[in-house]
Amino acid sequence: MNVKTLHKGNNCDFLFKDKMPEFLSKHEYTRQTIFFNNPPSIVGKMAVGGCKEGDGPVGKYLDKVHCEDKIGEKTFEKAEIDMLTEAATGAIKSSGIKKEDVDLFIAGDLLNQITSSSYVARDLGIPYAGIYSACSTMSEGLALASMMLNAGYFDNILCATVSHFATAERQYRYPLEYGCQRPPYAQWTVTGAGATLLSRGGNGPKITGATFGKVVDWGTNDLNNMGASMAPAAMSSLIAMFNDTGTEPDDFDLILTGDLGKLGSDILRKLMSEAGYPLGQNYIDCGNMVYGIDQKCYQGGSGCGCSATVVNSYVLDKVISGEYKKVAYFATGALMSAQSCYQGETIPCISHGVIIEA
Amino acid sequence: MNVKTLHKGNNCDFLFKDKMPEFLSKHEYTRQTIFFNNPPSIVGKMAVGGCKEGDGPVGKYLDKVHCEDKIGEKTFEKAEIDMLTEAATGAIKSSGIKKEDVDLFIAGDLLNQITSSSYVARDLGIPYAGIYSACSTMSEGLALASMMLNAGYFDNILCATVSHFATAERQYRYPLEYGCQRPPYAQWTVTGAGATLLSRGGNGPKITGATFGKVVDWGTNDLNNMGASMAPAAMSSLIAMFNDTGTEPDDFDLILTGDLGKLGSDILRKLMSEAGYPLGQNYIDCGNMVYGIDQKCYQGGSGCGCSATVVNSYVLDKVISGEYKKVAYFATGALMSAQSCYQGETIPCISHGVIIEA
């Protein structure tokens, strides 16, 4: 499918009705995807969730569920560190590889100065590269790690991320004690951590390609409406990947976005149709599947723990069992801070992706 | 030089007198350095500073100096974005490479959610990988970019970072309006941005190796004393690099740390002597050289703009002119947040390094 097929749609009658024709007419092709000749294997993984996540549809696939928000710690932030530690050490353990043989830890999270990741890196004692890509941290990490392993720089790299409902609400919106009413288009930050251990050797699922996203900002500025903000970024990166790989949506068993939620993923479907790449039943969003409709999480889950837990439980389990042979995992991140929005800025978003094959 | 020479010192009579013997006795060798067969070239660079930086010893090497703190913007944060934009576009321009041919932008900064970098990435329109490593962001970026270029994934990658005295003081310590008295061991966050364009081709200085640091935390928790906190991390990474490369300090024309300042670099000298790698006259610290003694900046400069501006002006100029043939650039970062310290945590630090050769 050629990039020119992009230009077919120009009558979007939804949220971004002015933006979509502009995108289609100005879109310039850039190569954003790289391919791996020696694709690294996923040899270890672990997903840890909170109580709400444990009760949701993905709950039974999680390796560990904590039903106390602070996990016995004094602060939510320390609980977040505990979950990330648990996922990171659990992923190493599940691989059978010794901690000393893990060459690099790539991690990031939503907290200011990605402190959860850095404190876990301190305790792990593994060389560490901190990254920040909001809720697309997991896929940025997997992309960077795959590049390093494919090139033979290291043998084993651990990627991880975490989020916590209480720390994210306090930092980005209001402290929970404030009892703020949530609008119907809001999402619920997932309390959970996911970790993946990638290796040059091993027989697990392979990462065969990675796409680095561009920042896309279509002018939204509502901190409660992340899904709508991020959908155009997901579209941009998915189109780049389809073009770079010469594939269409039907060529994948599963196309997975990170945390667009119900509203955001509906918007993405419309945008992709307009762009000439309609998404079928093989498209799902982690935020849309992590909570049940009865859990009152409105549009669904968000946060970097959202796709990290779903991918490191449900999705990779089904890749390993052979149910999914080819998965495009495109997590999505909103890169604003509370301060930047208070200062009148809009929300810049990004989506990094990796292609996982059985 | 063998890692066993580490064990020779055990009578440190300074700040970390209990920590150093523990480090020396427990130190385990890990390979942290990777080498490049096709080392990328530095083909473009730009350094932008504020007024104080322009007045300092490095001032005459800066490409641009702004003497108005807000650069005509409403907020310090927007001024920070302007400086980073100027450095990023200036580095591309100085290379003669077209912006469309820059494949990836790797950047990070000190602000919560690295917003300066993300807003600049939005306006540049280049695929973007956000990183966070506090004041060692520049060297982490150069390390990641060099790995990607050496492996042939991309042709040109732009690395950049920025900091601003007013935004950093407000976020990490107190707003300037509070008029807080600074202790004598404080440093001054550099107002400045630096950008480097790396390419697979070209004839500029080469990056021949990169070292990923481990997180080191020797128990300091004073947000005003960054130099002392970061010195052990610099030591850890420098020792790893000397071991991995089979070199000694004398094998380099210049060994450069990021922003330890006067106190921090004095501590590093002592630690390195104790560890068996005494640093000579070829060791300098960017924080220690960026301000003059008459500029009342106490221990000197800090912030990720500190080493980014010094390296992209004074240091690379002298590598290009042939004065320095082999430089080890190890920026240092303190990975805490104000919140983590208020919650009783100590300051985890890291140092990533690259080897630059003429």
C-alpha cells in the first residue's frame, strides 16, 4: 500500500474534522521503522497489578495482584517502586537468566524525574538507561533494547515500566482526597507494573521491527481526555509502520494500542479509515480491555502500566501459545506536564511501536 | 590495569569515609562499555547560553548568548523551549544536512515530564525518543545515538538538552521570588542548551565508545549539594570505562565530568585516587569551568545544560582544532525528584559517558 492512499479521505465529521484533511494533504513520508536481522527474543516477563486490575478481564493473566493500594508502604510512591521491583526481578527470574548476566535496565515511568525507575535501578545494580515517553515508555524501551541486542552490543536487556492510580492522579490532576468529579471521557490510570527481559539468544517471541514515533499535537488541552489527544499520534506511527513494512492492518493477528481507551480507540478507527487503513476486528486497545464495563472506569485504563501489564500477561501468553503469530504493539503517550497545560500549552503525543512475532 | 587495583585504598578520610571501603571491597566487575567499529562523526553542534554563562570563561566559545532571562516569552519554561529550539536547529544548520534527513531526535531535560524536549520535538517534526538522565542526559543521548548509527539503523541523529536556572530552582528548590539563601556548597543551574548532530558519514570528531552507568547512591539527601552526591557515580562509571578499555587516566587528553562543581570534582579526585586511578591535570569538570570565581556561583555550574554547552562549544572546538585527540566525557546526573527527597529518600546518581576522538 502506497503512502498516496493517505490522500483519499477528506470528509472527517468528528473531533478532528479540521485537522485530518490538513494531515492528509501535508503528510510527508519519513522512514521511521527499523528491521532486525537477528531479532531478539522475549525470554522473561512479569505483570503485576492492583486490585481493580485483578478484578478486570485481564486479571486472571496477571502474575501478581496487590489488593492494598500502598502495599504496606507509607506512600503510594513507595508502593509504585515495590511493584516495579517485583515485576523487574520477576521477569529476570522467569527467564532463568542470572541477574548478573542482565547487561542493561531500560525503564521509565510517569512520576516527575522518573523516580520509580531510578530507585529500582539503584537497588538492581544493573547499568541503567532512563527513558521518558509517558505511556509509550514500554514500547520505546522494547524498541531501544531490540536495537542494541540486534546489533550485538549486549546479551540481555530488561525493560520495565510502572504506574499507580493514586500517584498519577495527584501529580497530573488532583489528590484523591479532593474528591474531584471525573468527566465521562476520563480514563483510569492503571496501578500496575510490567517487565520484559529480551535476549540475543532464547526461543521466545521475537521482536522483528521497531517504529519511532513523531510528536503529534492536534490542539487538545484537556488533561482528562487523554484518549482523544493520543489517537492522532497512534495513527501517525501506525501509518508509518504500514508504509515502512509494506503491510496492511489485515497482515497482523493483533494490532494493539496502549491506552487510548474506548473513546480514543473509536477515534483512531475513524482516523485510520479516513487515512485508507481501516482497522478490523484484529485491533484492540489495552486501555479498552483492562477494566470491565461494570468497574466504572469510564473510557478504560491509561498510564504506562496499562499496556505494560496487558502485553506482559494476556498478549505475550497468547503469542507464546501460538494464538497470535504477528502483533503490532503501539503504545501511546501524552507528553505534557500539568505545568505546561496550566501555562496554556496543548498536549503533544507520541506512539512508539514494536512488531512481535511468534 | 586490572580491576583488582581497586582494592588498594581503604583509608579515605573524607565525606564518604565509610562508603569508600565498602565500595572497594564489594565492587564487582561488569562490562559497561561498548565499542564502535563504524564510529559516528559529530557533524554539527550548537551551544546557547544565558547572560551569566556568556560572561563566564566559556562565554566566548558559545554560539549565542541571551541576556534576557525570558527571551521575550511570558514564562521561563517557554524561554527554555526557545533555547533548545535554537540549539537543535542551529546544530542541524551548522552541519549542512537538511532537516528532512535527520532521522531521529534524542533529547531530555530537567523539567517534569521533559516537556521542553517534547515541545521542541513537536515543532521539529523529526521522530523522537525522549530520555531522562538528569544532568547526564547529553551523554546518554550521545551514547544511544552512537549505538544506532554504528549499527546502521539511521544516517543522522540529533541529540540535545537544555536547562534554565529559574525553572530548575522553582522545581527542585524554591521559586526565585522566595529569596532563599544559598549554602556555600550550592551550585548554579546553567541557563543554556546544547545540541550535537551525529552522522554515519562526515569528517568530524568520532564517538568511539560509550559507557552506561549504574545508579550509585551513597546516602546524601541535600538538594543543594549535588556535586558530592554525584561524585561516586562518576567514579563508578570512569572505573568501568578504564577497565573495559584497558586504559588509564593518562591515556586521555581530557577527562571531563558534567557538573560536579568545585567540591564535587575535588571529591571525585580523592575517590579516584583511593580507587587507584588518580586523575591528573587532564581532568576538568564542566561545572567548575563554566563560571568565573567572581560570579558568585559558589561551587560552579550544574544542570543538563552545563556540560551540553561546554562540550558543544569549548571542548568540541578544541577537538576539531586538534588540541585534544582523545576525550572521555562523563556527564553526571542526580535522579531524585523534590518529592522523593521530601518523602525521605536519598539521592540516586548516575554517570553515562562517551569517548570522543579527533
